[in-house]
Amino acid sequence: IFMMRGYSISRDNALVAFATDTTGDRRCLLSVLELPSKSRLPDAISNTSGSYEWANDGRTLLYVLNDPTVRAYRVMRHVLGTDPALDQEVYTERDSTFGVSLSASRDHAFIFIASSSTLSSEWRYLSADRPTAPPTVIQARRPDMLYGVTEHVDGRFFITTNKDAKNFKLVSTPVKTPGMSAWTDVL
């Protein structure tokens, strides 16, 4: 068995972090390849989920670890060339019914941490220019309310949500005050 479960390319297109699963159990090995030389860097981290995002410095990588039940639950920060044992925790999802994943805005300004279950979600963000800053909650989770950040444009996040919408709707909100009280319907 061999599966590539996820990857992320640095903004300067110099590095790719990728996940390999050789057992089929979703416990991936994170590896980093230098693209110009096609050489593998010594940075390797086991038991990752395959969800990775690069900060804009091209040296800091956020990744997600699995718990013993193979639930993606903890976001960590790794700086290339350092011992993974020294990696810093960014966020840990304590509710076992929620799993964690990473994404980034298309303009590379923000890295998003999504915590989601079947009927509820909660997103956090941090500046891709300041990967050591603590993440900020966009909107605290609520029962039966799903939402997800789709984009960042001109100081606003665009969010899809099922709040007051049977088949979801698009809202926008200022980055500085992203909570539901500031959501404005777009579509």
C-alpha cells in the first residue's frame, strides 16, 4: 500500500511538504522536498494527518497530528532544520467528536484551522506572516451551525454558512471583528 494523502507547496515554490501512508491506516509520514534540486530534506515527522500549510517565511510549516484513534486533533508548528521534538503546539481540539484540518487563503495572507464535526464547525485564523501568533477564533461553535471560510478579500473574510439558510449562504465579515454578529449576507 502506498498513498500520498496531502501536500502543501511553499509560497516561493521552493519546497513541498507531503504525506505518505504506507500502511493504509492514515498515519502519515511528513516529508519535505526541495523542488529545485529534488532533494529530500532531513525533516520528517510521523503520525501526521496529511494536512499541512506553509507560513510566508518559507521555513515554518504547520501540520496536524493524529491521536491514538487516528483523529486529526493537534496543530503543530515546525521550523525547517530543527528537531521535531521541539515543535510548538498551535491548537489542540479537545472534543473527540471534532477533527482538525488546515487551509490557507488564496492570497496567502492567512492560515485557517478548521475544527468540525458532522453538524458543527469552528474556525480559527492566524497571519501567514506571523506564524508564531496565537490563532483567533472566527465564530465559536454552536450546535447545528456549520460554516467555513472560503476567501479573504480587502480586509474581509467570505464565509459559507447554514445559519438561517437551508442550503447555505455566503456572508462576509471584517477580519478584525469576524464573529457572527458582524456577518453581512452577500448571497
